[in-house]
Amino acid sequence: MLISGGNYPQSDVTGNGVNRSANSRCTFDVPNGQHAVFACESIANDDGVNVMGASCIDVFGSFMVFRHLESQQYTFAGVTYYGRVDDERGAQYLTFEDNHFGSIAQGGSNILIDHNELGPSIDPFNSRQADGSNVTWSDNYFHDTKRVSSGHIECMFYEGTGSNVQIIYNLWRNCDVFDIATTPSENMGAGQLIDHNAFWEPDIAGGNVGNVWLDSHGGNCPMVVSNNWFGDGSAPGNGLNLDCPGAVDGGGNTYHDPSVQPPDPRRP
């Protein structure tokens, strides 16, 4: 299904399509050279101020591909950013590919999120691995996520209890406070992997607090962290915190000054 270029209201996608399945999906795409931009809703931040940017596209259905779509730009506290797109718990077999959103909040299973530009963004609209199993975030560009209120902030908050979640071959740039953070209160499922990412903070003096910050609040993190470029300093361990039971350094991680530009890990 082609979506003509233009400005669209906030959209809920509730149906699965007729006779669709894991191997036969409905694709939403945009003609070459056109821009389909979706407006968003508002939500209160941690200071109680309503901020635009929520649920620009909110996907409840399954068996769909979303490609070359954009969320609307907004400005808050002097920062211009893009709104966030969601897929909900219960959604299955979705692909988000080659889109430009501020972030994605992911709750479904059997999800592929690849080759998107995710940013700039602000709190409370960071990306979230909220739930679901068999999820891959690959070859995305996460960048310029800023804290502009009292909220917790990172480019991605990793909170789900599902299994087989892979965060691989992504480029992360200028993520305030953390790039990826998790503080699970419940045990995560098996098969968690953070691999072949590059974390770069050229505009944050000294880097951020941590590129990958795994800190238990009672749950376990059966997660392998391997082959990543960390940009919080050249001493071994800088940028990586594994203070969560089950999390292991799988080897191949390297540590660099925040000003040093990493090789882009994204694949064609």
C-alpha cells in the first residue's frame, strides 16, 4: 500500500489485514521522493508539563511492514526533535525499516527494527524495548537524545522480560546520560545480545555516564555484551557497566576517547 506524500494526523493501526501471515504482510510505503509525515499526541513529562510527540503511529495489529515514514517535528525547551512511534504488546511480525522517527517504543514479538534513523529526541520519548520476544534492533542510527526535564533519559531503555532480543550493528551518537540502560525488577528471558554497536559522544564532554548500563533492581540480565566500540574513555571498562546478575562481557569490546569517531557498524 502506497501512502502519498503529505501531512497526516496521529494514526492507530489496529487491523491485521485480510489473509495476512508471518510470510504475507501488508506493506506501507511512500513513493520515491515524497514524505509522509505523521503528527503526534501529547503526554506529560516528569515535571507535569504536556509535551507533543507521543504515539505518532501506534500499531496494535500484526503482519505489517512500515517503510520510509516520518514522524512530525516539534520544539520544546529550545530543542527540535521528532515524535515517537509505538507498537503494542500483542502485536506480532512487524518490520520498521528505513523510517525517520525520534524513537520507537517496542512491545510486540517477532519484530524487526532495522536501518531507521531514530533521533533527535527528548525525554520522555526515548526508544524502549518494553516487552516481547524474538526482537532485533539492527543497523539503526540512534542520535541526539536530550534530557530537558527531570526525567530519566537514555537513547534506549531496555525493560522487557521477553527472550531472544538482539541489539546489533547500530550507531549511537550523543545520547544524554546513557545509550542503553536497564534496571530490571524481574528476570529477563534468555538470549539477550548487545553486539557490534558503536557508541560515540562527540558533543558530550568526557562522554556520558555509560554507553551500556546494566543495573539490577532485583531481576537477572542473561545478556552477552560483545564486540562493541565504547566511547566513554580508553580505560578498559569505561562505558560498560555489568552490575546485573547474568550479564557477561563476551569479549571483543574496545574502549576509546569520546572524541574519536568510530567506524560505522551499520551494514548495507
